[in-house]
Amino acid sequence: MQKDEIRSLLEHEANSILSIPVTDAYSEAIDLIVEQVNLKKGKLVTSGMGKAGQIAQNIATTFSSTGTPAVFLHPSEAQHGDLGILQENDIVLAISNSGKTREIVELIDLAKQLIPHIKFIVITSDAESELAKEADVCILTGKPAEVCCLGLTPTTSTTVMTVIGDILVVGTMNKIKFTPADYAKRHHGGYLGDKSRKMSK
């Protein structure tokens, strides 16, 4: 691959990030997360299928390490008993590029049967999708075209999902005034653990 080709792909990814719609949905989602998890002592439950599920797992672990307890719930396993992880005051962050992923749509229905007033945040590309319409807060990706040469493989869409997750994490950290000392209590090992302990002295 030539440098010009690589530069073009990088520009595509960067432009897709810059094209993410900036709306009040971010502050609304952060407020909901703080209210349900940090104040009411529930937890954030993330979910997604396939590549979106991998992004959801990463978001959950990053939230947990920064003061907001979170777990990943596989939507298929949820139908075989894992739904029981949901409790009062939990909030669900569901990710689906199409907004039509069957397992995620079914997860919302099942979760509401278990906890009728449970809140949902959704990250999707389609504001008119069934998933978006069920959400308490819907964050849109801007429908980025995949950088994949086939236009099929989740590539740019997952990059955008990751960025949106990062914004939610950092926004929540700011709102709860998360400190290096707080970080050090949760991250004991490695370079980051050492750095956070030094920063908190």
C-alpha cells in the first residue's frame, strides 16, 4: 500500500469523526449515567453484537476504571439467564450501527419486562430505527461510510462508536470530579497505576 493510499484512508477516518453530530444527547446521556450509577448506585450495562459488542465491552471496562461501575451483557446470553444481572437503577447502553440488530431490539423488550422503568441510551446511525425510537437518549454516529474497500466490514463505524464512548466516559469523569487518587485506587498495576499514584501525592 502506498503512502498516498494510507493518507487517504486516515483522512476518511478523521473526517468521519469530525462529522459526528454534536447534540444535547451527550449531556443528557452523561446526566442519566451519573444519576443512575453514581448517585442511585446502579450500574451501567453495555451491550452490542459482533464488532459493536467488542466496542461495548471496551466502553464498560473504561467506565469501571474511571469511577462508574459497568459490565458488558451479551445480548444472546441475556436470553439464556444473563438478563438476571439487571437490577433496579441500572441503565443500559446499547450499540447497533443499523439500529435494527435483532438481539439488541429483543434485549430492550426483555429488559423492560424485567424492570419496566429501566433507562436506555442507544448509539446508532439511524434515527428512525426501532432501537432509536425505544431509547431514552439516542446518540447518532452520522452514518459514516466504512473505509473497507467492500463498504461492508465494520471499520469506520466502530471507530466512531469508540470515539462516542470515549466522550461519554470523559464527560462522566468530569461531572463526578474523578481525581488521580480515585484512579489510583482502581488501577494498581503497571505504568498507569504508578503514574496515578505519583499524581495524587
